[in-house]
Amino acid sequence: MLLARVRDQLRGKDEEPAPAPEVKDVVLLVPGFLGFDHFGGFFYFADRVCGALRGALEVKLGRQGLIPVIPVTTRPTASLEDCQASLIAFLKRVIEQFPNAHLHLVGHSTGGVHAQLLTSARPQRAGWWAREDTDPGGWRSRIRSVISVCAPHWGTYLAHSDMASLARLDLGPELLSVGRPLLHLLRLTVVESALSAFDLTVGTATELWGFLLDVRNNRQLIDALTPENMARVRDVDSSAGPRLPVHLRSFVTVAQRSDDSDPFFGDLYTRTAETSSGAPSPIAAEAAARLTRELRLHGSGGPSRRCRIIKFPEAPELDITAASNDGIVNSAHQLLDPGSPEELAGIVVADHADVIGHYDRLELRAAAGGGAVGWSRYKRGLFRSGSRFRDEQFFELYGAIADELLAAIAAGAPSRRAPASSDDRLRASISSFPPPSDGQ
């Protein structure tokens, strides 16, 4: 029997592959502002995000089921209504491919807003919650969890700034005020090649041109993200009726500035911190107090709480105010309901791009000629806030996201094994050589 099998393999007659297990859950990564999945070799969610989350899920689930992790594309800078329509169309295509799967949405930045608004009692545009959407086989009834990471649930004051006017292509007097930030951005993209992964072949250049035209023709999202406009969205949301009973969790980001912070990040941080540029936020004071209490409780070694604090071990303690932000979104605006005991899943000391894998990547490397071994940067981060977000924090974050996903999966399927404890979080292999303690 064994010899027969060997002969069959040598002749190319391998055994039939085992059928793939039925897909019962699908995780969708929803991008934020600009909405693309990738351009050429540059991915919105860095190359390791899908792998880290998929690996964490399989480790914790014990490979009891296949859970695809799929990046989504939405309409770049379009209105909330158009972005929602684009996301719904994507979800319907996923259901066609996985007809028995539940949906779990992990949204970064405005992607978290788009994902959460799908759970509202009222759509962004009238007439969308049709019977085929809400029946047991429809896409809405399949949503089991929404996890947001640095989402502007209550807007961002950056949307009031001159940088926002530039992004809207309103090239008026604001163009003079953004001269210095533009020079910093030019240095990042050209001199230091922060986006060198763009492989500008003819095909990619065509794709980029089409994308920029779409941005030019659809700029409503920037205006929608002012704190005043998002407060109106929340008023409509709360008055429309109860939301879908999904597993809703938020990871809040706050960046630390230092002497090593990149000047471009400093420009963004300062503009986002200008809370006087618009109307006072209706929830910022409550949210900032809640976040600060959690940080202080963690720092004092108080009783165990479900909120996780993910940061570089040597990062100094900080308090969160209405002005605190991650370079793009005010931290106090990243909680949908500051009074909820369940929503806050974690506080991450990181900038807006760190959490999707665009942070400084370091490796141990011997000096030329067999010299001393030291840390060397081989991939540059995008904003470089000085928060010192590294591999250990990255893998801890996606391990925590996996825990939240598995809690939602276990709640929807009691026969499955409960998620592992927080001590079982997936971490990167940490060398005995500590990484440098200077800024990003």
C-alpha cells in the first residue's frame, strides 16, 4: 500500500486535497480616508496587518475554523452616503462568495465610522435598509462585530484646518499657510522616500491618475468630519432607534510628541489640537476624563480592567485632554459612547499610521567588517510621532483585536472554544538586545 502511494506520487498522482472547511466568519479591514486598498506596492494596511491578524486568530482558535481577513476598498473622500453605498456593495460580494458567513468589520480611521454607521437604525441615504438587507440572509443581519481603531466617531478638528482646505483643493489664501507643512511632506515623500513602495509603472500611474480624479470630484468626506457635522450625524443616529446589537469595541490612539518627532507630524498634531477652531465638542470632556482615569489606573497597578494599555514600556505617563490626538484625530473623539463600560477596548500610544503597520521597522545588524551588532532601521514609518511604537506593540494590538473578534464569534457560536485569555496574546519575538529608546 505504501509503495503504491509512493509510485502514484512519483507519477504526479497526488491524493485529492481535503475539502476546505466551511467559512463561518469573515473579517473585513475597512480603510479610512482615501479608501484605497493599495497602489502598486504600497498597501493602506501594511503587508503584515492581514498576516498578524489572521495568525493571531488561528493561534487563539486552535485552527478550528478558517477565518479569511480581507481588505476592503471604498470611495475615496466621497460623502458618508456614497462611502456607505460602496461598503454595502462590497459586503454583498463577500456574501456571494461566503454564503454562510458572519461579518466582522475592523475599521481604521473613517473606516471605523463607516462600519459603525452600518449598525444604525437609519441608513445614511433613505431607502437602503430594504427587506432583502434585513432578513436572516441579508448583509445587515450577518454583522456580528465592529471594531474601530482611531476612528473619528465625533469628528476631528483637523477638518477645520488649512491642511483640510488644501485636501479639498480649495487653493486660496490657505496655500500660503501650509507652505512649511508642504515642504516637510515633500522631504518625507521625495528625499526620505517614505512612499518609495509606489512602483510607478504605466499601469500604476494610470490607477493613481484615476484615483486623484475621484478625489477631486468627491471631497465631501472632509467637510463631514468636522466635529459639528459629526455631532449632527450622531443626533440623527441616536434618534432613529436602537442600533444592531453587535459587538462594538473601540481602540483609542494618542501620540506622544518629543524632540525626535518628525516636523510634518508636528504640523498635523498642532492643527488637530486646535480645539478652538470649531464649536466645543459635546463629549470631549467626558471622554478625556474616562481615558485619563484608565491610564492612571493602569499606571498605579490598580484592579484589573478590560481596557488594555498598549505602549512602549519606557514611554512616560500622560494625561489626555480634548486637544490630545494621534496627528489626525482627537483622542477624545474616538469613543462613540464614553459612558459605555464595554466599548473602550484599549488605549494605544501610537500615531495614526503606526497602528496599520507604517512605523519604523528595526533589525539587528552587524556593522561592516564584522563590527558590533546594533539596531538598524530598514523601513521608515509614515508620520514618526516619537511614540516609539514597535513590533511588540503592533503584535499586542492585533492580538487584542483578535481577542475581541473571537469574543464576538464565541457569542454567536457557543459550541466553539472560548477565546484565549489576554495572557495568550500573540507577540513578536523580542531579542535579548533592547531596541533603541530614542524617538521613532
